[in-house]
Amino acid sequence: MGAMRLMRGGRPLKRWRYVGIFSEELMACAALVQIGPARQAFWALYERAEDRLRERTHTLLRRGTVELEQGRMRIRDDGVELDLALGEDAGFQARCAHGRGEVWTRKQAGIRAQGTLSLRGSAPRTIEARAVIDDTAGYHARHTEWWWAAGVGTGTDGAELAWNLVSGVNDPATGSERAVWLGGEPEEAPPVSFSADLRRIHDQHGDELRFHAEAERRRRENLVLIRSDYRAPFGTFSGTLPGGITLAHGLGVVEHHRAVW
């Protein structure tokens, strides 16, 4: 996506890059967010065996705290040093109308993430995980609400699976950002709906993906002109992906986000 103006048609540019990584040992995410001239960075790290969630959000950016350049994810903050190489690919792209504006997005899912993690000065340990990446830029409507799920897993036949499912934004019947990756190849998924408790995702054919939360990020902000309320649990998935693909095991994230921006 090329350069975009900070304002278009009276709407401010919203742009973000989000990276989530998932393994049996660890789940983590980090993002850099822009809303008009405002900037935000956040990260979260969940150690599954210890059932311990660490997280920070910064509205005044500190250089080096979160770095998400092409092919790299780095967090250096509050005793956490996570440095991962990301095996990025072309991803799955969509451009969709939203309100009076439009939104471009590129999703990658199931890509490799390899590197090291050190906590509180401990010796670095090797991390091998699979990742999802969300690059988005656009002029969303003033009032925006979405439900989103992304994850990685394996099928009952041992095939590598990944998914990006959404309702509320970038979700026309065709030409959406919804996709399921089978063996690294994405295919657009049919429309889906989310239960209010985020535990179930259904498609129009009756396929049901179930989610069990293990740890949850939740944040509410009221900055007068910009308001945001979201919850985003990490957890496990089971059931059937859109398209009738049965999961043997799945890890990932679900999110419900309401924003006035």
C-alpha cells in the first residue's frame, strides 16, 4: 500500500501492523497503531505453562519498545526481550468499502517465527512458533465495531492450517479479508458470525469453530474524540473451520472491538 493522506473525505487515516505468534509454550502479540496524527504501541506475552500474562500499552511511543519492520518482531520492555524473525509471504489482500471510505488490508497466517526470548535478564531461550500478521490502512467509519479471529493449527490429516475470520469490517460476501490457509495456500472463506461470548464462530453452511480462552487482554479508552473498548483473549480452537475443514488442534486469538474514531 502506498503513501496515504492523514485525512480523506473528513475521515482520519487508521493504520496498523499487528503480529501474533502462537506455540505450545507461548502466545504473544505486538502492534503499532496510527489514528490520524496519534500513535500507539502495545504488546502482550502469555506464558501458557505458568498461566502468566504480561502486557503494556504506550500512547507516547518509546523508541525500541516495539519494532515490527518487515520480517522482524522485537519487544524490549518491562524485562521482556523477544526477538523473532518472521518468514513473511505475499499474504491475502482485500480492499473493501467502509462507511464513506475504504480500507485496504493484507493478512498473513501460518508463517514461521523463530528467535529468542529473555525474561528479566534470564538467558535467552529459543522460540519456534507460527504467526499471523495484519497490515491494515484505511478511512474507517466514525463508529466501527468488529469481531475477529486468527489462528494456526493442524487438521485431522496432519495438514498445517491457519485462518483469518472477521465480521463487521472487510466482510462483503466476496472480496473480503476472510481466509483459510491449507498447506500455506489461502482461500477466501464464506461469511461468518460470532457468538456474543466469543466462544463460537459459525458460517452459513453450519460449520462451527469453537474457542476456549486462556488469558485475556482488555482495554477501554476515552480520549473524547477517540474512544475504544476491546477484549482480545488468547486461547485454543476446536471444531470445524469454514469450508468443512476439521481441526485436530488450534491456537490463536479472538477479538471484539468497538471504536469511535
